[in-house]
Amino acid sequence: MNGHVKSMHFQQFMELATIPFSSALLSFLLVMAVDSTRTAAASRNQQCGNSLQRTSNLTRLVHKESVDLIKTYKASQGEMSELFCKVSVNNIPDPNISGMEPSERIVSIYTHLQAFFPHLKRVYEQQTDLQLPTSQLLTQLNHVSGHSKNLAALVKIFYQSLFPNLPVPVPAGGPTTLPPPQNVFQQKVYGCVVLKTYKEFLSNVSQELKTLRSQVCRRRKQINTLLLRMT
Ligand SMILES: *[C@@H]1O[C@H](CO)[C@@H](O)[C@H](O)[C@H]1NC(C)=O
Ligand SMILES: *[C@@H]1O[C@H](CO)[C@@H](O)[C@H](O)[C@H]1NC(C)=O
Ligand SMILES: *[C@@H]1O[C@H](CO)[C@@H](O)[C@H](O)[C@H]1NC(C)=O
């Protein structure tokens, strides 16, 4: 769309050129105009890349933390902990990112992150009753939750900078369905499935951000190339 506006300006410029006009001055102005838009496009492109890189880096960190967290989790649940994670549990957010357009997929990442937060909190509360207060598991759960909130904030900023005219993403409507009171066995199963699904989701997010890099940050480069061809 940006390119469209730029080429309109260019046309008006060419119409101006039919007025008797120093052709040296005209080409000087033309070079100035194209040069400044090119610089602006390059800098926007770089901002897009940096913002995406920061988001990718944090996603990778939280994913790594979640892998370690699951190991600690299994180690601290006693016997049969491997089995806990294989049971299927209802009403946990799925790990799939949905949507066709890049904007929809970024919103899906954001709303999914938000949907996981109450579940991570519930797992923390349950494990507080099951573990010693000094447990490594509680510390790791805290880190993952904290970094995930930062990640959601970065995703939101990235989205707003890419799509300043679209509405700010809001967490999906309706209350999150948290499980009813659970016995200790159910809690152990629930916790493992939440953490495992969250880890899968983060792995999907990492992949998605790689795809987005070529879709959203390069698009601006094409405009750049177009302008170059016009000179
Ligand atoms: C992302 O991580 C890489 C490698 O760990 C690092 O070199 C780079 O500076 C980081 N980029 C940002 C924007 O945080
Ligand atoms: C997630 O996607 C996979 C394949 O991409 C599909 O088989 C699965 O049913 C999806 N799960 C949900 C909960 O949408
Ligand atoms: C996300 O992860 C799940 C489970 O690992 C998988 O079924 C699904 O196809 C993945 N991909 C996307 C794009 O959501």
C-alpha cells in the first residue's frame, strides 16, 4: 500500500515535468525524493527485523526453559510421572497457531499466550501445595511465566508496529475454562499436559516467526527495489 502511495506521488511528479522546468533541477528533486523514501524504507525494514529478532530470541529462551521445566516437573512428581504426561486432558489451549494472513497468525500467537497464563498459574498454585517452598520446580515455573508475559508484550508491540491501523489484539473473549477441583493424581496429570502443550506451542511460535520474517519484513524490501527500478 505504501508503494501505491509512493507511485502516485511519482506520477504527480511526472505531470509536473510537463511544465517547462529545468530538467537538471527535476532530476535532482527526483533523486532526493527517491533517496529519502529508500532510506526510510530501509530503516523500517531494519526495525521490523530487529523487533522480530528480539521476539524470536525470547521465544527460543522460553522454549528452552519449558523443556528444562518439564524435566524438573517429571523428576518431582514421584512414581509413574512419565505416564502422567500421556493422558489427554480437556479444556487446555491447543498448540496450533491459526489464521491465513500474517496479521491473523500474530494475533493467534498473542491470544494463545494469554490463554495459557491462567493454566500456568493454576499449575503453580497446585504445585505450591505439593512441593517444598524452596523447590526448584516453583522457581522454574515462575521464570517461565514471567518470561512468557514479556514475550506477549513483545508480540503485541511487534504487531502494532507492523499493523498500526488494525485493532490492538485482545485476549480471546469469554472466561478461560480452568479445571474443577482435582485430586492429587489429576493435578499431576493436568500440570504435565499443560506444560507439554505449552512447550509444543512455543516450538510452533519459533517456527512461525521464521516464516513471518520472510513474509512481513521482506515485503518492505520489495517496495524498495521497485523504487530503485524507477530511477
Ligand atoms: C538475538 O540473539 C542472537 C544470538 O543469541 C544475538 O546475536 C542477537 O544480538 C539477538 N538479537 C536481539 C535483537 O536481541
Ligand atoms: C492442530 O493441527 C494439526 C495438524 O496441523 C491437526 O491434526 C490437529 O487436529 C490440530 N489440533 C487442534 C486442536 O486444532
Ligand atoms: C503445532 O504443534 C502441534 C503439536 O506439536 C502440531 O500438531 C501442529 O501441526 C503444529 N503446527 C502449527 C502450525 O500449529
